[in-house]
Amino acid sequence: MNGTVIFGAIALFFIISGLINFIGDLQDEVDTKSNYNSKEFKHENYYGVDVIGEKTILLNGLSNSKKKELWNASPLKIEMMNLFPDFSLMREFVEERMVDDSDFKKKLLEKIAKTEEEYIAGILTRQRAKAALSLY
């Protein structure tokens, strides 16, 4: 009796596992044919416009990895980097054009301040300071 129950439970497990894999494969096939990928991260959905008409990046509610991916692919990052070496304008840019309710924005501002200190102290060259800011 116990052997039959155990055998039945194992058989049921394999049947359910196979069914789950089969459904997953079907879903992947449907997603591929409809050109939809649930893992796709559409960057254009995370931009807004502030009251004076400037583009902003909207990071609220995203994971830190998504925030970093979005920031690194953003034209706003390039715009901020073009302000180098005016660190005060860079900080102001981040304050005004990045909407974030977590510590991502705070850490970026801290990175800008630390880079400024090292750049002014001569620890970082212009090229290395820009590289340090680009890597955030």
C-alpha cells in the first residue's frame, strides 16, 4: 500500500512537472511569435516632462538594477556628463531631472560630490573623473 502511494506521488510529480514545462514552452512560443518579451524593459515608458518642459527620468518604484540600467541608457546621463566639470550644475541637474524615492538618486549625488573632491584635490585627472561618473 505504501509503495503504491509513493509511486503514485512520484508519477503525479513528473506528470505535473512535464505539464508545467509544456505550458511554459507554449507561452514562450506565443511570446516569440507576437514579438513580445516579458523580460523586455521599455525605457521610453520612464520619462516625463517637468513644469518647464524639460525631460525627466522617472525611477520611482523600480529595482536598483532597473534604475541603473535605465540611467545608463538615458540621454539625460549624457546631458549631465556634458556639464562636466561644473559639479554644482551636475548635482542641480540630478536634483531637478531625476524623480526617485529611494537612495539611488542620493548615492549618485554622493558620487558626484566625492568625484568633485578628488578632482579638485588632483587625485583624479579629468578623464578618470569622467570615467568614475560614467560608471555609476
